[in-house]
Amino acid sequence: MTTIAVPIFSDHAAPSGVRNRSKAHATALLGLYVFGFTLAHEIAQAWGGAGFYSLWYPAAGLRLALLWHMGARWTLPVAAAELAVDLILGAVPVWGVDAAIGWLGVVRPVLAYGAATWAVRRLAAREGAAGVTLLAPPMPLALVSIAAPVLAAFFSLPQALLRGDLTGVESARDVTLSIAAFSVGDVLGTLLIAPPVLWAADRISGRPHSQLARPRVTAVMESIAVLALATLAGEMLRWLGLGSQSAPALIAVAWIGLRFGRVPAWCALLFVCAMVLPRTVGVMDTADRLQFHLGLASVVMTGYLAGSFHDAQTRARADMERRDRLLFQAERLKTLRAMSVAVIHEISQPLSTLAIEARHLHELTVDAPAEVATTAALIDRKAAHLSDLVRRLRRYGGRAVDEPSPLPLATLIESVVALAKPEVQASDVGIAVAPVDPSLAVMAQEVELAQAVVNLIRNALQACGAGGEVMLSVAHEGEAACIAVTNRCVSATPTHPGMGVGTLVARAIVEAHGGTLSLVRAEHAARAVITLPLIGAET
């Protein structure tokens, strides 16, 4: 009954119950988005003008939050939802000569946002694998929050130039004004709305997310003082006849972001927007409103990028500290290996001799009384097993090991299955491998970590009798990955009891990688779980 039951990457369809729940969840999420988009779209009308949606467009933040949370594959459903809302509200014609152009104008920004989301995620994954900390989370979200509105404005340029009569902006000045206002309104929406929506969505869905630390009193007081000074400086400049200047607010939010991170910076930006947006609501010349909002957009972009940079650097420092601890533990393991190799070398020859003599004794006592023959057979089996174990350890101890590097767990499991396959085929035990999320990765030495998992599989095979089953799976729990080896034995008594050396070696390897190894035993079953810290998760 030797089988490798489940492929690493399964192409099999999910059970109907899982598919139905997934469809219901997607439908509910899209319905919630339609409601939020409609509400945000109506709110934006207070800052609207000719030829563009609005100079403050919160619906753009909801759009980006949904695409960033669910992935670029949701681009077409989101485009269909927004088109349906605009058709119902009468924002675009249902029929007519120019209906197709109007429909394209609705879905075009969504396509731009989907393309920007896909491109930034791909760039962040590639640069992250190369160890570039500039694009470490949460910098990708800050980048896409600016890139998506700019790309959407660029996509709208051909229609604005060729069919400006549809939006009432026909001169070059009006087209430029319209495109600039479109970009500014979307940037304000993405940077102010998307971050809190994404944080709430991650908490609700159970995804890994950054915990909000309790603010320090000194940090709060410093932020309030900086904002107060910036407000006073801005009012003084206006009193001097210099108009509304964004420089004081920009310096203040940059200071707060670089000092304390994204959340304090976002709170400061909320305060600045609460001061500016009420001044520009209602009837107002487009150029004057754009001047206000350009200054506000520069403040918002600077503050959020500064906060994101602070958080990315903090996370990078934490990763470096963890890597340093990992390297220190690896050095300890290297020392342990050298000592083990020396000990194994000293005992390997006597053990080989002992195994040969035990085999000879077993052959001589075949016709001896049953008790003597049984004892001789047991001595022979144990000596052979111990000799084989020492040979494996000696072979393993002599292998070169690479420096720790990002290791996808799917790759690790593939290697482990290949290494364990001969022993699995030699036993009468089935092994099933659950599908592994390809995005899960740890910082590890592949040879050592593979050896640790193989040891646990070997223990599980030895513990199971004929007809037993071993299950290998990987789960994502918070900031860690759990590699579980579970055996379900038909017999409560192990068929080939081991000496525990494999578990000791596995535990030493796992702990050298900054992880833990836990063992849970129950009647007719046992479970070994390796818990390892994941390489930084995106927020």
C-alpha cells in the first residue's frame, strides 16, 4: 500500500461545499463594495467639476483596497460592478451612439488600477526575493496608491484629447486641468481610504496584519505639538498675504511619519484633510480648488510615504536581527555537527564490527533454544539498525551546507518527498502530501531543514505498522509556518521502534533555524509539528 497520495500543487477541484462558500463570500464582498462605492461616489460630488469625477474621490480608495486585498484577478468583477452602479445612477447612457465610449470611460480606471496592482505586486515579489528592503512591506501599498491614479489618468488621456466634447473639456488648458484634477482626487482617495479599509479587512478575514501598538504619550504629545506649530505657521503665512501654503503641513507630516510610522502619519493626514477639505466643498472655481488639492495631495503623499518608509525600515531591522540570531544558531549547529562527526567517526568502526558479530551470532543460534534464538535475532536487528543509523549520520555530517537563504516551503516539501520516497516504497505505509501555498517561504538552509523533516517522516514510518498512513502538510498560522508530520498507526505498538536520535537531530536543526519542534501523541496516532518564522508578511 505504498502511495504518494496527493500532489504538491493540486489541480483537483475543491469540494462543492467549499466552492459554494467561496462563491457566497465573493458575492457578499462584491455587494458590499457596490454599496460603499455608490455612497463614496455620491459624497465625491461635493468636490466635483467639469470633465472629471472629483478632486476628492474616496471611491478610488475602496477600489484599490478591494483589488489589493483580493488580487488583480478581481479587476473585471469590480469593473462590472462600477459600470452597473453608473448605469443605474444615470452617469452613463445605456443606449446611444456614445454609450460604448461612456462605458469604456467607466471601466478604464478599474483596468488601470488592476494593472498597477498586478505590476507592483510582481515587482515587490521579485525585489523582495532579491533582498531589496526599499520595497519591503508596506512600501508596495504606498507605491500602488500613487501609481494607480497616475496610470488611470494616463489611460483617460486619449479620450480627453479625441472626444473632449463628451465631458465639456475641449481646449488644451481644460484637458490638462481635468487630467490633473482626476489624478489628485484619486490619490487623495487611495491614500486616505485604502489603508484603514485594508487593515479592517485583514482583521476580519484573519490574514496576518500589523498589530496597532499602544501609542506612547511622548509620541502623541510630540505629534500634537508639531501639528500645532505647522497650523500656526500656515495661518501666519496666510495673514502675511502669501495664501494657503502647504509647506508647513508637509514638513509636519513628514516628521511624524519618519519618526513614528504609518499610523501616526495617517492620523496627522486626517487632521490636515479635515482642515482643508471643508474649505473646498461646494461651488468653487476648478483652478482654485485644484490649487488647494495639489498642495493637499503633496502633503498626503509625503506623509504616507514617510510613514511607510519608517515601517519598512523597522521591519527590515527586525528581519536582520532575526537573521543574525539564525546565523548565530547555525554556527552553534555547525559546531555540534563537527563534534558529532568526530564521535560518529570513532564509533562507526566498532559498531560495524559489532553488527558483523551480531549477524554471525544470529546465524549460529538459528537452531538454538527459542529464547536464545530470539535474543540473538533482537541483538542482530538492533546492531544493524544502529550501524545503519550511524552510517546515515556520517554521510549527512560530511555534506556541505549552504548559507541560509529564502526557501519556498513548496520546494522544501518536494525535496523531502523525493528523499523519503525510497524508504516509503520499502515500507507498507501510505504517505499523503497536502497542497502547499507557493507564497510561503522561510529563511533556511535547505539541506539541513530537509533532513529534519525526513527524520520525522522516518520516525513516523517506523512507528506505523502495515496499513498505516503518514500525512505531510504545511499550514500558515499568523507570522509562522507549521510543517506537520502525522502518522495514523493501525497498531498501538510501533513495529520498528527507534532510539530517538532522529528526533534529537531534527530538534537541533529546527531550533538553529529559530523554530520549535513539538510532539503530540495519542492512541493510534502521533503528530510532529515544526514551527518556523515566515519571511516578512505583506500588509
